[in-house]
Amino acid sequence: MHDDLMQAFPFLSTLPARVREDLLSRSFSKSLAHKELLVGSGTECVYLPFVVSGTLRIYKSSETGRELTLYRIERGESCILTATCILNGGSFPAIAEAEGNTEILLVPAAMMVDLVEESAQWRRFVFGLYSKRLENVMTLVEEVAFHHVDTRIAAKLAALANGRTRTVTRTHAELAAELGTSREVVTRILADLEADGLIAIERGRIRILRPEELDARGAIDSAV
């Protein structure tokens, strides 16, 4: 896993050899299967996850079971909610689960705190996480502000599906322009629909896998 880790997180190679060796010796790797839970809401934050391959989905779940994806952590990224939880205390405020087979490195919380205090390279990495996730929060706010963007996208895809091939030849930017939202919002919601098995995102097109369920998802707006 060492080589994969260094390729996914090149900033680690800039750390002093002693610090890097200590990090690797005190951390441990973990393999997650699709939909396997890494951490639940209210759990104590004892490790900071580094995604070496695969994806972690960070989301909130209501009492009725409705889910809201906050963001996804891809290869070469870590979880800013966990970092904040470690630095400020408290418990993890969301749920983290794997999308597809996922390999992660778990860095002990105490070591993460020490590195933030001692390493400029580490601080730049953490502040970079904050910057990226702030963009995610802004797109999430836009989704909430415009109300039911997810159902509007589902309805649009169902309307555009081309005959028996059940394909939509629209880019994310084109869908965003037609719906009066941002490309980032469309990309996030399409990823959710794909994770739910309703569509498959391919180069230059979107295939509808479960049209009846997509129709039902798109019909929610008209019923409320």
C-alpha cells in the first residue's frame, strides 16, 4: 500500500523522513466493501481517513430515512468533518460509507493534532481540504435554496430519454443551463442517482437503468 499511498498523497513525500516513517508505523490500512460503514453519526473521531482508492460518501440521514449527501471523498483526499471533529472535540456529525471497494489509511487523531502544530506541509493539506469542502457546502446551499433540484433533474432525464436505448445525450453543463442551476449541483445529483442504480454515467451520455423509479423520483415535485 506504501507506493499507492505516496502516489495518492504526494505531499507526504515532502515530510521529513522521520515524521513520514512515524506516520506509517502508527497508522493502519483498512479495506471497505461497497456500502460498508466506516463511521456513524455520533461516533468519537479517533482516526483521520486518507482515501487511497475508491470513494467515501459523507451524508446525513433523517429519522424518516431520507439521505442528503454532503460530499464525497475521492482518492488523494481526506475528511474535513473528521479533521474538525479531532481538532475541536465532539463526535462525528454525519455518516461515512464506502461507494465501491475502497482502501483507506487511518491516521490516529493524536498524531493528526501533532502534525498540524508541527508541519507546514500538513497544515497546507488540511487548509486545502477546508477550501475544497467550502465549495461543496456552497453547492449544497444552492440545492436547498432552489428546492427539489434533485427531482427536477430526475424528471428532465426521464423526459429526455431516447426511445428504447434509454439514453440522454447531454453534458452536465447543458443540463445545468436548462435547469437554471450550476454544473457542480448537477454533477453531485447525477452521482447520487448513479449510486442508487437509477442511471449509468458514460462518456458523452447518461443511460437510464431503472426508468420507472426515475419517473417516480421526478414526480415528487408535482405531488408536494
